[in-house]
Amino acid sequence: MIADINRLPHQAPVRFLTEVIKDGEDDAICMLEFLEKPTLSAVVEAAAQNVIFIASLYKVYNGGVLTGMKNIILHDKLKSGKYRIESKISAQLDNFCIFSFELFRDNKVIAEGEFNVVMKARETPLK
């Protein structure tokens, strides 16, 4: 069963995701739409929103903070419109996670990179 997009706590204008395609154990795929030409920061924010649907991290969403981004590569110009975003866990230590992402438009990689999220402390380990 695919996760409900309404689990995402963000609201317009910073809620970019529109549909959950895959809510995997270590990865997630969502559709998103930028109503205006996005910044690279908006792309990373969309990738971070996508990790809410990684089952091993957020069986019950309890929040987190995007703390950094690195190795961001822009392969083509960003413009408004519909995209697919894929995020996956690259590394994890307690409540600190590194994720990689790829942003696609018409099955072409437009941007990719890594970002860090520090999640709220949990009473039980993430995995």
C-alpha cells in the first residue's frame, strides 16, 4: 500500500510533493510540481520532504531538520513544472542521516546530490 501524501506536514507554498509513487524501506519516489522556477534549495527541500515516505525512518513521522547539502550537481536548467524525485538512505548514525537524491524531468536526470537530516530523538532506535 502506497503512503498517503497527506502525511507530509508541509503546506503551500513549500509543499512540493503531489503524489507518492513508492514508499520503500530505504528509499522513496514521489511526483512533485514547482509552480514557479525553483531554486536549487527548493529542489533539496523537495528531496528532504520525500524522505518522510521511507518506511524504515518514518513509520510514525516525528520531524527532522535539514542541516546541510553537498555534492549537488545541476545537469540541466530548472524550470516550473512536474518532476519525479527519488531519495534514498546513504548512511545513518543514530538520528543523523545522509540521503542521496535524483530529480527527473521526462526520465532525464536534472539534478542530483546529497543532503543531511537530523531527526528528532526517538525512544527506540530507527532500525
